[in-house]
Amino acid sequence: MADHDLTGFDRGTFTHDGITRRILRRGTGPAVIVMAEIPGITPKVLEFAERVAAIGCTAVLPVLFGTPGRDADPAYRGRLNSGLYTASSLWKVCVSREFTLLATGKSSPVVTWLRALAAHEHQRCGGPGVGAVGMCITGGFALAMAADERLVAPVLSQPSLPLALTKSRAGGIDISAEDLAAVRGRCERDGLRVMALRFRGDRLVPGDRFAFLRRELGDAFTAVELDDSAANPDAALPPHSVLTEHLIDEPGQPTRAALDEVLDLFRTRLLEQQHGTAAETPTTPGGA
């Protein structure tokens, strides 16, 4: 797949607490924050965002790392260039104080900025709330963001932090005890539903992590776990990216069914409920 020139996406910025990042947007309707995986906002991440826009939502993509639209597939970029680009994105994450890669019981500092973005987009786009999808290292961000009541549809796609280097890290996720308690309270009080996706053989997303979420969230946690054989065999890496690189976009395929389940969550929580909720009047973005 060639690089995406970002045609069809509006470009802007958002600033909170002195930190400014670029933002891509597409669509109208309630906002869904789409947080990319390493190495960044690839053409397949943009394809997912286009699907979110197609159902009647506004896909909002913060640029947390990487070059938006750049395809990192070795088949297109070449193994050396692909590896260097991916390593560059990963290095920026590793040296950044905003991402917590190893600690358990801690939300990454960048979550504060993402919550502010979600609040801003809720005011801008209206609707009953905001959705969020985190992928790989950003997967757990969607969970921590749900401590804020404006986040009503969190999706954790292959949540990979903290890196599962020890048993304790494999059996937890990157969220503070305070934020987790707030999310649990919302599940019990407000009927919040948390969805997470993984391939069963993915070592970056161990089964113990999903078991932890089941214990903490109970029936409010929906796990979508796929056999590795369901992954796109043409992908460069082992089964990992359910909604993007390893998606087989054909009816009847398990990954397509998983994608449809995610979109259905947004329809139910953001669009169907909007008919019974007075949507706020969209305003001109203050940070864009």
C-alpha cells in the first residue's frame, strides 16, 4: 500500500497545558478519538478512521508519534527503511516522559492531554459523549480516559502496556488504581461497557491481562479474542493488529466481525443514544 496523502482529512492542532499536537479529523457527528499504534498513523489506521466517519461519527486522530499517512509495510517501504522508521517512532516513545512502558498501576501522563482533547471534541461535535480506540501501546489509554464521564465507548485493541516482561506486568494494564476505580464505578453505576480485542497467541497482549480486566470490570468487560489463524497472512508481523494490519476485510472473516462489533458499539453508545440526548451545539475549536 502506498503512502496516504491525507486527502479527505482536515488538519489542525490542539493545545492543553502548554502541549500542542497535530490533529487529523474526518466526518461529522459524535467524536471518536483514534489513537494509533507504532509506528504511527499508517494508511490502514486511516482506513479504520474512514469507517468510523462512514457510520456518522467524527474520527479524531492525534499525532502522538510517527509521520501521518506513511506506510511502514516492508513490502512497500523495504525492510531496512521500514525497520528504521519503526525504530525511530519507538525510540521517541521510549524517551518520552509522557508514555509509561513498564510501570504497573500507573496511567501514562499523556492520558491527561487525551482527556482534554476528548472534552474539547465533545463540546465541538456534540452527542451523548465520546468514543475512543487505542491500539497496541495506546490501547490502555482508552481505558484510563474512561475515568472521565464524557468517554462513553472505550475500545482497547491489543493493549500492550505495560510490556509483559514479568508475570506481574502481564497480569495488569497501564492504568492507575484511582482511574481504575473510577472506571469500575462507572461500569456499576452508569452501565459503561469496555471492549478489548486480541489474538490469543499475541505475546504482547497476554491472556492474563484480559483475565485481570474480567476480574476488575466483571460483566461490563467484553473480550474479543481471535485465533491466530484469523489474522491476515500477508501482514509483515505475527498476529497483533486486529483492526488494521491483520484485518481480513471480507464478510465472514473473524477480524471483519471484530471490526463490525467495534463499530456497533459506537453506533449504540454514540448514535442511537443521541436521539434521546440533546446534542450540544458544535462550536469553533478553541485549540485547533
